[in-house]
Amino acid sequence: MVPAYASHGAVYLKQNGHTTRLTQDEVSAQPVLSPDATQIAHVHNSTVWVMNLDDTAKHQVSDRAGRNPAWDAGGVRLTYTATSCTGAPGTFRTGTSGGVASEVLAPSACVSQDAPPAGYITG
């Protein structure tokens, strides 16, 4: 497995004895490697983003501020924690392409309700 880690707000990749800095700003955290080890999900400026291991195709996938991204076993969806309809933390799911509304998974009281309004944050 290829280790990805965050330090001082930047995401790094350690591979074959070399360390590569993947994000140039200092607002990134919580990198998680995809199951097939080709992409990294991470929190960037309080939203969830995905990028390739070669530092390309960086894009936002969450439609709200979130944290704690986790890949599904197939590597096609991510879950993350964000504020729910109750105002408490909830669990949301989204695809890895971005541009779509996140699905509310928990708490159960929020599943049938629209998620709190949010939008994409660029940069």
C-alpha cells in the first residue's frame, strides 16, 4: 500500500522511498488512499476532494463542508461526515466524480429530508 499523509496542511505521498508533495496550499488534511491505490480522497479547505496519485485531476466531490472521507470497497463512492438536518454530525455519501448532491445516510431522521443547503466551493 502506498502511504499518503498530511503535514502542516499539505498532502504527501511516500512511494519507493521518495516523498512527493501533492497539494501546494496549506488547507488539506485527512488523505485516504482508494482501494485500488490510484486516487486519494482528502479534505481540502473544509470540503472533500479526490485526486490522482500523480497530482492530476483534483476535484471537489462533496457539496458541503465535510471531514473523515472513507472509500467504499469498490472505490466508486465516498462517505464523509458533515452537519445533518438535526444540526448534529451526519453521514453522507457521494460519487467520486463530483457535481451531484450528496446522499444522506444518517441520522435516520434526515434520510427522507433534503440535506441542508450547500454548494461547491472552488479553489
